Amino acid sequence: MYVLAIDGGGTKTIATISTARGDIIALAETGKSNPTSMSLTQFTETITALINDLKRQRPHEFQSITKCHAGLSGVTENNNENITHALLTSLLPKDCQLSLSNDGLNALYAGTFGQPGIVQIAGTGAITLSIDSSGRMERTAGWGYIFDDEGSGYDIGIRTLKAVFKAFDKRGPQTHLTAAVLDYFQLQAVPQIIEVVYGEGHPRDTIAPLSKVAIACAKRGDEQANKIIEQVCHVFYQSIDACYTKNPFADKRVNVVLAGGVFTELELFIEKLAAIDQNHRNHYDFMAAYSLPVGGAALAALKLPPAEAKLFIDQYNASIKTFLTK
């Protein structure tokens, strides 16, 4: 038996074929596969090329794929789920069991070994998802960078720039963020930041990486940077708690997986979130993902008991290193 796992988002998509024990035999990568941000033709071509790449690598084993899970951003919105299901059905072996979800499920299962829990995703954007023991999924936040996506890299970047300009105007306290942002952009003066932000690139792509600047300054003890991280942790907690309320859990302790580029300094966020939780529900266990999200997609397809899922992911993680270092 072979398993096809697909993890797709707004930047890149990765897919693997593995055995039921977790040995990866084929891996393919491509660009974004979010059907809400690309035309139907582009989406169809992207998914078709991805599947054909795997099929080219392992034509015989491809025909023996019995399970497939595709977790793609935007797939559960509008009519995208039906479109994606029909597309993948046409590309996969006839008797393959296919399931679809938002890519957040992949990130969650990569941390909980396929068990219920909550995942807080924070990269360029941000969204919170919860899944209970019945498999019901709920979501909060993630409604776009213009008026939501609080806690995202973009949001942290905006808060960072506000602190820098307020310090420059004497409307706010002085902060090491100023020197750090100027160094990041290789500028000499704060007003020059305006030209960079409103330059040729999209402001979101320019501002979001500043989250790493803020996190680095927070780790060095800068008061304003720490204030920003505290603020976004409260935002995360509010969203996590809302997800919990919408989708209550029977267990006293609930696993919360932190996933995405914002959480590169994971211990900083876990410490602050745990402190907030101590003053509120005091029943969340914050953790990192154990594997790449595509590994979570494989677990979503297999639906293994926790102990077997752990063994599978251990082998999957060891196996995928061979492909990613080629």
C-alpha cells in the first residue's frame, strides 16, 4: 500500500508518495496551489504537473496508491472542494481513497500525530483551526491582511514600524527596533523607510519579514519589541480560546501546535502563551510540529492510532531528509 500526501499553500506545494511504514519513495515540489488566489486553469495545471511528476518518478508504485490526503489553503472555500476533488479523482488511481482539507489540518496533525487539537498558524498571514474527536473543524481569524491576520508576520511588521516612527517623532519611547530596522533595510534615516515600503514590491512582502527583526530585539530584551510580542501572544490566545469555545474538547488538556515562520523562536512564544494561559483556562499545552505539514497530510490519509502514528512519522522524517538534501 502506498500513500500520497499533499500540502499546499500560498507560496509552495509539496507532495510525497510513501509506504504505510513511512518510507518516502517519491517527492515533488511546485509553487502555490491556493485556488482562491489563482485561476482555475493555473490551479489545474499546477496540481496536474505535481501529480505527473510523482507518477514519472514511480510509475508502477503510483498505480498502487490506495490513500491520498490533500490539505490545501483555500480548498474549503466557495466551490473549491468539489473542483479539487474532481481534479484529483481524475489524476489518481481508480480505487484511491481521497480526502481533502484546509492545509491547517496538515500542520495540526504534524504536531498531534493525527489526534484532535488546535493549531495556530502564523506566517505571512495567520489563522487558527481546531479539530475535535469527531473530526469537526472550526476556524477563527485569517480573514486577510487588510483588516485581520493579527499576529502574522505582516501584523508584527506593522507594529514594529509603528514603534519606530513613534520613537522618531517622540510620540513613543526610544527602542532598539529603530537601529535594527534601519540595518535590515540598509538605510541611514527613519524617513527613508517610506520609500522602501511604498516601492515597487507589495508592501506586505516588504513588511512581513520585519517580524524576525522584532523577535530578535525581543530576545535581546528591548522593551518595545517585547511589548509587541506580548500583544500578538494575547491575540493568538484570544483566537485559540475562541476556537476552543466553538469546538469544545472533552479532554482536560488540549494540545496547541504552533506552526509557521513567525514561530522560529518557539520557546519565546511558548513561554509567553503559557504565562497567559496560567491566568485564564490553564489547560493548553503549546508545542511545535513534529514534522513538516506534508507528514501531517500523510497521517490524515492513514488515520493511525497515536503509537503507530509516532512510528510512521519517525520513519517519514528520517526518509524525507534524503530527498530534501538532494
